[in-house]
Amino acid sequence: MKKIGVFTSGGDAPGMNACIRAVVRTAVYNGLEVYGIKRGYNGMIKGEITKMESSSVSNIIQKGGTILKSARSTEFRTKEGRQKAYEQLQKHGIEGLVAIGGDGTFTGANIFYEEFGIPTVGAPGTIDNDLYGTDYTIGYDTAVNTAIDAIDKIRDTADSHERVFFIEVMGRDSGYIAIPCAIGGGAEIVMIPEAITSIEAVVNALRAGYDRSKTSFIVIIAEGEVPGNANVVAAKVQEALPNMDARVTTLGHVQRGGSPSGADRMLASQLGIACVEGLLAGRKCEMAGIINSELVYTPFIDTITKDKLISPRLLQMVEVLSV
């Protein structure tokens, strides 16, 4: 293998640039030509492909977002779109790919290999931390710290005005962001998709808190929680507790931005190196990850189809610490 390409796809995550940097410099270190593909699979189809050098990734390790941009591609979901992408790679002589993204990115790479034989090794780039095959994903640590910083500020005003704040955090269909935010942010209640919490349970927990003379509360809600988003939950709880002074805050995309934490820079660098080394070792359709501090490679099909479970012990911690 002499030429490889690197691209970012799906939602952006702090640390993606650090991973791009590691991929490019590892490729150069090993005597490979490396090409940056802009705007994910969309850019691959359109031929937005540029050769990168070591200097191309100078001064980006500390930057959020992705210098290669990111986009979702409807056209790549078609055989015709993937044919165009393959032709563009052939034009540049690209023999392997490093994909930085999530399960949608890896699903596309899996199909692409089956049809055209282009091997891909992936790095898990998503703040949701919901990918099987790694303890942590790139961007997760930064997103949690960003959310906790916001929760700390909200708690100040919740305490001052003796209010209940319903705070919605990101995470798609996973509670991996919500749980550490609840524990680290000192929340009284957390609602996540993996362990459905009824409105009645929230009402009872708040009543019990009032009985213990608590005057302010933080309720963390993962965006994929079944009873509804924070506005819906707050409205239903307000019906049962009409005297409650409630406010809703949706943290939203602020969690995706910002300079990556030291942990995310380290993880992204490790995984970027592992992706290039994986390609050189003949790996294909696998994601590089870290489990128990050890580098592992997990087949895309497992990453896509297997659930990454949350420990019930973490939920219990929220309950114990809210007393």
C-alpha cells in the first residue's frame, strides 16, 4: 500500500483534528502518500481530494471541529454514488481509507468494501460514546466536560431561585453523556433511554426531596429518552407539582464544539496511528479502539450491530448521591 485517504463523516466531535493529524503524520512516517477527502462521502463522490503533507496538519491538534469538514451523503447510499466515489479514489491511486466517524460512517465503509474492495480502518469519532468496541470515543470526554461546566452554572441559579431545572444533554439513543453529567454535576435525577424512568418516578423523587427540605433540583435528561424531551418531561411533572418553579435548558450543539480535552487529544492520536498501522498490516472493515487501556480492533459489523451497555451501578450512584 502506497497511498491512503482520510475523511471525517457524520457529526463532528472535538479531537477529530487531532486524529487527522495523527493519520497524516503516521502515513508520512511510514513513507505513504496521504490524501485528505473533504466533506465525507459527499466529497469522495465529488472528488474533493487533496494531497496532505506533515505541514498540512500543523497547529490543528487543539482545534475543535474538523478541517476536512463533515457531511452526510444521501448519494453514497446508492450503488451509483458509491461507483462515483470508487472512480475518484482510483483516479488518485488511493488504496485504503481511514474513516473517522460513527456507525453510519462504518456501515457505508463496510458496503463499499464488499462492492469495490477498498479496505477501511475506522476511528470512533462521536461525542455519544455509543460504539461497541472501545471504552471511549473521540470527543466524548470534551463533550461531558462542556456539559458539566454548563450544569455547574445552571446549579448556581437553581439554588439562588430555588428552582427545578430540567437539562437536556445530547447522546442520540444513549445515556453515556447523561450519566457522568448527572454524577459529576450533582443531579438528583437522570433519565436515559437504557433505563426508562417514568414521570411518576420523577415526581415521587422530587416530592421526597422537598420532604427532606431540598429547595433546588437538577434533572438530567438524555435527548433520546422515551417519555419525551426536556420540555415534555417538565410539562408533565409540572402538572403533578403545580407549585414547582421549573425551567428547561437544552444544551444542544454547544457540546460538540470547543478545544478537545487532553484525554481526547491522547485518544485521537493513539487511534489515528492505529488506523494507519492497521491498514499496513492488512486490516479491513475494522474499528480501532481502546479497551482496558489496550488497543483493539473490532469488525465494523460488530461495532454497528452490538449494543454498548451502561452499568446499572452508575445509575445507582446517581440515586445514592442525590440523598
